[in-house]
Amino acid sequence: MAEALDKHETGTSLMFAGLAVWVASLLVIFFLPAAFKIGHHARFISIIAVLFSLGVVLMASGYGIRRNTDEE
């Protein structure tokens, strides 16, 4: 029982970390207009893509862990 609870909490923590990475991506988007002005928009768009992808991976893995503990 304690092992299932630990896995459930781990899944929740991964999902929360994914959400935090998405918030960081939104902060990068906030500075995107300034990047267009100085000509570094490609770097900002790549940072946004990496952060978004990392958030998706963390959310999906956390959801998968939580779903597996709910089935047991």
C-alpha cells in the first residue's frame, strides 16, 4: 500500500514539474516581442519548443505513473 502511495505521489510531482516548466515557457513567450526587435527570435522559439516538449514529457510520464497506481 505504501509503495502505491509513493508512486502516486511521484506521478503527481512529475505532473506538477511539467506544469512549472510550461509556466517558464510562458515567461519566455512574454519576452518574445523583444527578441523579434533585436533579431534573436530563432533562439527564443527553440527555447520555447524545448520547454514545451519537456513539459509534455513530464506530464505524460507523471500521468502514466498515476494511472498505473490507480489500476492496482
